[in-house]
Amino acid sequence: MRRTLAAVVGLVTLVATIGYAQQAARLHPHRIAVFGSSVANGRGDELARDGYTGLLRMLMAQKGWEVLNQSRGGDNTKTLMTRFAPEGAPDPKTRYLTTVNPSYVVIGLSFGNENLYESKTKAEKDAVYDGYLKGIRAVVDRARQNGITPVVMLCYTRDLYTPEDYEYVRRANVEQAQWDVPTVNVLGAIDDGKGHWALGWDDKHPQNSGHHEFLYSFVPSLFEALERGKPNPVKATGGGFARIASGSAPLTFAPAETMHPFALSFMVRTQGDGTLSTISGSTLATRTEIRVNEDKPFTATTLVVDKQFAASLIVQDGRFGYKSAAKTMIDSGVRADAQWHEVVLSHFTARGETLLFVDGKQVGTVSERLEPKNFVVGSAGDFKDLLLYRAALNADEVAAMHAGKLLKGSLEVYSPLTDAEFKADGTVENRAQSLTALKVGRDRIVHVDEGTSTR
């Protein structure tokens, strides 16, 4: 009996020492709190299902995880911090973070409540920009101090944004996507190309289908990867690469959950015509109907499966290009030669557009809406630094990547392709914070070090 009492006293002492939130993190290892403003709170969702937070809840419930909504409309980086933990007795009307004992927190803010649009001078907007990044960083740091693992939603759109405002949003996303914290690139899911909603309900909020696009930009196995301690990915520095002898299906990837926006990027060196990558799945059509949200009728748009497609990144007539789902051809004008080239295919499902970039520059676009279900990468030639995102990348992000930056927002696969060997039916190293990986096919793939012959 004395021993039991001593154990209890010891436990109480330990809890007091390590802090309430850290103890709670052990008690609820599969609890996620979404902690943000009105979009995170589900505003705009005409079906009143908590928006992307509710959709994330349904996705994670299948895996035995909880998702709690601790968001409040109108919050910004300053007011959010007043709800991090109660001072004294908790206000029963306030959604605090620490009182629900999460192990993970999704920080869901943007510039909408920071007065970026309302600020009129460059100096004022610069101050908003700096204050926002410092504010998000403060939430990240405080979460970690309390034993809570943070995930940051990157900035998104607003219908009133000017081209100048849009530039600040894009710049913030490039910076935050390089942080030492997991990020979700929702701009790459919902942007119309001008900083406005592709599937919006009003000035600041997406409609139900827009909230779905938010969900699709989450890496589905992110939280499980974090639970297993998978580290923040770092850029490979070795000089190796994969040399592929032929290209029927050397490397493949099939998304485990629905994928809409995506970006596929790799470095390639090849001199012969052929197919570098094939993307297949279903095209999507739009269906519209009048729905009511907050007693206001509006035109709701839903994306529905249309027909099967196969699109491809190719070398044709010696130049890099893209053949769309409708077989429309984008000719980059860039020749495939003995040099390494960076090819990026970026697809914005919500706005219905695919962009092709070669060596950091946009070389063409085509209108289409895709739901990819399978990726095949590889042909006769050399490949390295393969990345697959669950969000589209804009020109600023591609330029940053071409300059050597590793952007991690919505990154599901980062395979440097420097594996010592590529075994048929095996998998390839994936440094992204996910539990998925490219699968190796039957084509001969060997590791080669730069400046040496095939081993």
C-alpha cells in the first residue's frame, strides 16, 4: 500500500515538473487540434460540416485519430495567442488550445485578418508581413515548448487582394515552406492565379468544394510520419543519380487517398525522344447548383468524375514537352541534351489549369481538371531529385526550387534517387514527412556517381 501511494505521489510530482500540456501529449497521442480563424472554423462551408477541419476529422477517424476544432472567426496572430492557454480559470465560452490536450496542432491563419489588404502603403504592408511571420513563428515555438507538435497552413487567397497583396502572400509561402516545421500549401490548392478564390463563397472564405481542395493538400500520412519521428526533410548533397535503361514503368506511385492539385518535379538528362512520365486517372467536370449559406443563395460548384485520362511529360523532336489529357501539346522549346534539366508539371485542379516549367521558367499552360491516380516516372536516361507535391506550385515557388531551395509545403515524396541500389518491387528512399514511397519496377535502374561510368 505504501509503495502504491509512493508511486502516485511520484506521478503527481512528475506531471507538475514536465507541465500539463506535455503530460497531455502522452495521454492523447492521436489527438489533433485545428487552431485558427474562420476558414479553419468552417466558414463558407454551405453544408455546415466544419469545412476542411471536419473533412480532416473524417479522414483521420478512419485511422483512429481525433481532430478537434479549436478555431474562432476573426482571429489573427495576436488574438490567437490569447487563446493558447487560459490564465486562471478557463472561460467556458473560449476555445483554448491546451485545455483539449492535443499532441498536434494545425495552425490555420492567413493575412485576411492581419489587415494586409487594408494597409495602403508599402511600409504598412511590410510591417504586416513581418508581424505575421513572427506571429506564426511564435505560435510554433510556444506549441513546441508545451510538447505539442505544430503543422502550419500556408497563406491563402482573398477576393479583394490586389496584385501587390498577392505578391506578399506568395512571398510568405515560399519563406514558410522552408521552415523547420511541416506546412500545408493551400494556396496551391485554391488559387485562381491572381490571389483570389477558385472555388470561393465570399471575400474571405471558400465554399464546400473549396474546403475539399484544402483537405486534398494535406499529406494523408503526415501525422503518422510525425508520430514515428520522421525528421524535417533536408536537401540531398550527394552527386549520385539513377540511370534507367528503359522506360516501361521504372518508378511508380499511386496516391493512397484522393489527390487533386499536384506538382511533379525531377531533374533529367536524356538525349532521345520518349516518355519521361505518365500521369493517369480521371478528368473532372463541374456541376453547379444554387445553394443557401447563412440565408444567402449562391452558385455552388462541385467537381465530379468525368472520364479516364492519360497525360505525359515527353521529349518530342528533341524538345521537352507535355501532352495533356486532351492530347493538346505544350512544346517547351528547350532541347534535351547532355545537360541536366529541371522539369516541373504543376496542376491546379480548382481553377482547371496545368503549367509546365523547364529550368525554372514557365513554358506553357493548358486548361484541364485532373484527379491523378497513378504516376509513372522514368525512361532511358538519368534522373535525380524527384519531388511530388499535393499542391500546385506557382512561378515563384518553381523559381525558388530552381535556385536550390527545398520547399516542403504539401510535399509527399522527395526522392533524391541516390539509393545504392534499386531492387525490383522494392521502394525508393523518401525524405518527405510521409509514409509513402515510389515503387521500383522491372526496368533496369542502377546507381551512378557523377563523373563515373555505370556500376
